[in-house]
Amino acid sequence: MDMLIQFRFQNFKSFRDDTILDLSATKISEYSNHIISSGNEKLLPAAAIFGANASGKSNVIEALRFMATYVIDSFMYGGDNEKERTERLRNTPFIFDSASKRAESSFEVYFTGNEEHGEKTYNYGFTLDNRGIVEEWLNTKAKTARDFRRIFYRNPRELLLDGISSRQEENIRLSLEKEVLVASLGAKLKIDILKTIRDWFYFLNFADFGDPRENEFLSSRIPRGFSRSKQVQKEVASYLAAFDSSIVDFEVKLLREDSQGELVRIDALHRTKDGRIVSLPFSQESAGTLKMFALYPFLQDAMEEGGILLIDEMNARLHPLLVRNFLLAFLNPEVNPKHAQIIFTTHDAWQLSNNLLRRDEIWFTEKDGDGASSLYSLADFIDEDGSKIRKDENYEKNYLLGKYGAIPDLQYMDVLRRN
């Protein structure tokens, strides 16, 4: 099973300082059934990130998305076109002080590999500035080992390829440019261990339901097999019945199939109170129904294949009970045998209810007076009395009262007041 242990980054958008999102289980007592053993690690299936608007919640996910995109695509980068280079790195550093604006940004992950790769632990990262890669490294640790072993390390002065064969090393040295990652180039050259790194990022699933431009996406994302399989259509109808029992089936017509994918017409079949079946174009369903439909392929992939799902604005357009139901699929080991993980941002304080998440699955973002964001876990939070948060506290109430920070600094809205 490939699971995220820790994501660490610095100097990205609103995050100026060293920032860590850690999915390692701490030594707290609640919900021990959430803990997943992967290699020698004790890991968690969920991280919920709360915070005020513009506090940096989305930037945590965006930082990992940036890292993933750079790993996947950088083998195509290179050359001396300064405009293109600047465009790739646009908006990445913290821009509200001159030192950070010129400084490098760093990204690092620790994750576990699946049984096929011996349940190794991988540590991969890189730093870069507007000229290209400053440092890059990969270390691995076998399940039975105590220490990490270096596979490669690179900076502008040296390239050390300890875990790469001499033939493969020559190919990398001949082709590597300052903007290109060794991991990306090595995967393109079919070097197994570097392909493992690239593939881990490739199979991250990102969904942004807070962006108004996602409306078209909500109505167009089709579950795997949905256009042709009546069984899949029945399964999706059953899934939607968890919150809209009137939808009993679908009529699906394949309009076109080409290199761009499938174009289908979907009608939802509703059963009325008097037993009649009424057909409604699916695009006319509520935004909440469309979002739950769009979430189904992500849930389908996660439960069948494992992996990591990252959702920005999880609560947008959804009732809190629907969000809770979706999360329970990840938190229940019987429903989630592949140990998929979910990382999501939300404004919904109701999800802080004590009977859902562990303290180390709850995270907050807050922005200081300099405009710099910070990220911290409820399990690590120290209150004004110097005490850690107890598991029997009312998290929702205390959060809304500002005990944990990460809420808006509200001012009286008198902009429309007339003299």
C-alpha cells in the first residue's frame, strides 16, 4: 500500500516558513481503529484542514499539487527561455518580504511503498528557485532497516547517483538540465526506482469543488464503466440514494467517443410519491447531487485501488451529514481495505464533532500580521494555560469561540451605513 507519511514544504505562496503536514498517528487513545500499519509506520487515513478564508488552507493542497506537477512534467522542461522558466515558477514563493521573494522553495515527502516494492519507506524532495533546481534527493529505507540509504543527491556542483547503475547514470548525466528533476528524467528513461517515485505522484487525485469553474466538471465527470454498464449505473443510483432516494436509475446514451473521451447524455430516473417514473436531464439536478456524482469516481478509485485523494472545499454544496458519510468510508477499515487516505479543506465546523475524527486528524491554518500562513494539528496545540487539548473537549464549540485560532478576525460591516 502506498501511503503518505509526511509532506513538508517552505516558501510557497502564503507559507513562508517550514511547514509540515504529518499523517503519522500520535500516541493518543481515541479511535485506535483508524490507525493503519504500513511498513514500520502507524498512519492515519484522514487529515481535515480548517481555517478562515484566505488563511492558506487551499495552499497546502496546492503545494503538493505543484510538487506533483513538477515531478510528472519536468522532463519536458529546460532550455534558455527565461520567460517560460518564470511562468512555470510563477506565484510560488512568499512575496510579502523581499528575502523570501528571491529565496528558493522546497518540497519533500515521506511515503511508504506497497508490498511489490518490499514496503520500503521513501524520502524524496527538491528545492528550486527561478533559475531551476537547487537541490534534489532520494533516500529509501527497507522495512527491516534502521537507517535510510541514499539513492541520489544533486546540487548545482555535484550529482551523486549511488543507487543507479553505471549505464543509467551516464544517460542521466547526458540529458539532465538545470530545470529538470532526476526523478522525472529517470522515470522517462525507465529507471525502475525513479519510475516508482514519479508514479506515486501520478496517482495522487486532486479535486477542487470550491472553484466556480468546477460547475462544468461536476456535470461531466463520469464514473468508470458508467456509460455502458447497467450494473455500474445501478451502483451509482444506490450511492446517490444515500441522500436522494427518489433517484432510482439512469438512462445513458453514448453520443460520441473519440480521442477526447466519451460524450454521453444522462437522464436521472426519479420515482414520484404516486409511483410514476419521471426522467430529468442530469445536468438539471442540484449542485449537491452533481457534486456527489462527481465524487463517486474518486471514491470508487480510492476504495478499489487505494491512494490519496485531496479535496479542496469538501463542504461546498454538501450537507454536513453527506460529508460525514463520505469520510466514514475512509475511516472505516472494513470499507477501506486498500487504506486510501483523504486530505481535505473545509469550513464546516460541524465536522469537528468528537465522534468523527481523532485530534491528530484535525489541522488548522492561520495567517499572521505579516501575511504568512501556519499549519498546526489539534493534537499538538497548546492552549493559553500551557495544556494540550483533551479528547473530551467540545472541539466545535471551542473552535468557533476562537480557542484554537484559525477563525476570521471579524469587524463590523458598516460599509453600507449612511451618515
